[in-house]
Amino acid sequence: MEAVAVNQPIGLSALTRTLGLPKTTVQRSLAALAEASWIEQETATGRWQVGVRAFVVGSAVSARGGLRPAALPTMRDLGAEVGETVHLMVPAGREVVLVERVDSPQPVRAVAPLGARAVLHATSNGKALLAALSTREVDAYIEGGLEAVTPHTITDPERLRSDLRGIVEAGFAVCREELEEGVVSVGAAIRPGYGRPIASLSISGPTSRMLPELLKSYGEKVRLAAEAIAIALPTDADLP
């Protein structure tokens, strides 16, 4: 189910390679999920994508604690102001998970499917979250290994620690093609009461538009937007 959600739309052969399972096993699993309406096939291509049932359940999860409804108005305003894609992500262990997105109106844009996951150290969303954690938590994360997602991913522990210190000072993180080549993003943690981070917000776009001279301005905008969302959250929310 997760493999379909992250790679959708995806065909049987590609899904089999992704999972490393026998084709007959994958076929049976797809048939069972389709029968329960969790996934569905594109009529034209036969490729698989998540179904309406998964969307309904996923929307309920992403709205947990009022995060998604509190964030969407600010996300739309930010997206309209900068003209780039805005992502809302929540932490899940060593990863961040995309729970909401406001797309750029540009024909060339940064797009990831809802439910997409990425390691913390390879994204502006994730690095913003890491920077808000304790030194002990950061050390534990680094001890788990820093895999390279692209040639630009930070894999040196001391370089990552230095980057995190800069994020604390600036109030926002920058990701320069560390998750996907050709894509740059700036992100900030959402911290109710300036406490522990519960989510993060980012602006993402192609390198041709996310120019170095714009990153500080965009970083300030995303930081202020993250602070506005933190203030808008219900005080009694059951936050993740």
C-alpha cells in the first residue's frame, strides 16, 4: 500500500521490482487491496494508484489535532505569494511524511505525492525539525547513518551539525538538491509555544527559479508562515 502511494501511478512490473517480491505475491496483494477499494487501476494504462478509501482515511489522519485545517489557509497564502509549491510534512521516526501540498501554478514545478516519505537530513522540512531537537536526539539520529539520496546530500556528521546550527540562527533550513536534483527548498519547523516541533512547512521549486538571492527572503516567509500556523493550532489539539 505504501509502495503504491509513494510511486503512483505504478505498474505491476515496476512495483514488483520496488518491493523485491515475487510477481504472483504482488498480484494477489493488489487484487485484495483493489477489492477493498484501497487502490484502483488507471483505465488507460492499467497502472495502480491509491483509491478513494485511502484518501478519506489519509485525510482524517492528516487532520489529526487540527493541523491540516489550521495550516491550509496560510499555505495557500504563501503559495500565492511566492508562486511555488508549499509542502506540509510531519515527522515519522527518521523520516518526514507529506500530509498536505499546495501546488505551484507554474508548468515546471516541484511535486511529490501525498504520503511521500524522505529522510530527515535530505530535506529542508526534515533539517528544520532536526535543528529544533536536543543535541542528544541529533546525535542519536546521526548514529543511525546518513545515507546519500543525491550527490548533494549531506552525509558528513560534522557538516550536518554545522548546518543545523546555522538553521537555528536563521530560523529556516535550505535544501540544495539534497533530495532531488534540480530542486531547491526552504523550510521551517512548526513549534506550538516554541516547544517541540510537530510538523514543518516548506517552499520548493526548480533551481532555475529558486535562485540563491531569493532564498533568504523565502526563508523568512516560510518561517513566519510556520509561526502563524503554530499560533492557529487549537490549544487542546492531539498533535502528532
